[in-house]
Amino acid sequence: MTMLEFISAPEAAKKWGISERRVQKLCEENRIPGVAKFSRLWLIPKDAEKPTDARLKAERKKNHE
């Protein structure tokens, strides 16, 4: 049986180059598969990919209209 490894929101923020608060929001919005909340701590799978930023797509789309 394989044990999943997790990292914290601050670790994910550092790894992905975004703020800890942004990581927390992505977790709250279920944008990162496999996250778990333990008390007030978000546990993120160590191999999780940084979700694409939907805000940037919307901004680009707006500029091209």
C-alpha cells in the first residue's frame, strides 16, 4: 500500500511561486485534486500540479474583444 505524501499551503505557495492565501483559495474552490483539510490546515498532495489561473484567461479574452 502506497502512502500519499502531502505538503502544506505555505510549502505549495513557495513551490508554485504564489501567495499562501491564493493556495488556500484554490483549495477552498476544489481546484487542486486530492486536497484534504485537517482542522485549519490544508494538506496538498506533494505531486499536485499548480492549477491554471482562470483570472488570466478572462483578462486576455477581455483584451481581445
